[in-house]
Amino acid sequence: MAHPSVPASCIAFTANDRAHMDEQLVRSVNYLVEHALRRPETGILVTRHSPCDFTVEFHPDVPFGVTYERRNW
């Protein structure tokens, strides 16, 4: 379990439908944006691994202050 003062650096989820996907993407990106100043060397990468599976993470290949999207399937 993560320590409360250390935010998760990667959030994975499976979306059951479009509304759930949109809600989880917004919630996950917003969570990482809130904690981005603790990691000013990275931006946020959203990866779609399948039609239903996603990860949202801090990634060193993404510039600080930027969010990239990638499809990996």
C-alpha cells in the first residue's frame, strides 16, 4: 500500500462503458496533475492497452506540464 504522502505514479483501470472510461480518465489525470509538482521532471502519459484497459502515469519521456496519449494495441 502506498504511503499517504506519496501519490501513486501509475493508475490502471478497466472501463466497462464509454461513460466509465471518460470518468476514470478525467479522475486519473486530475489526480496526477494535483501531484505533478512533486515530480517536475515528468509529464503524464495516458496509454490505451485494449478497448477497455488503460494506464495513466508519470513518464520521463513526456515533458513536465504536458499530457500525451498513446494506443498500445
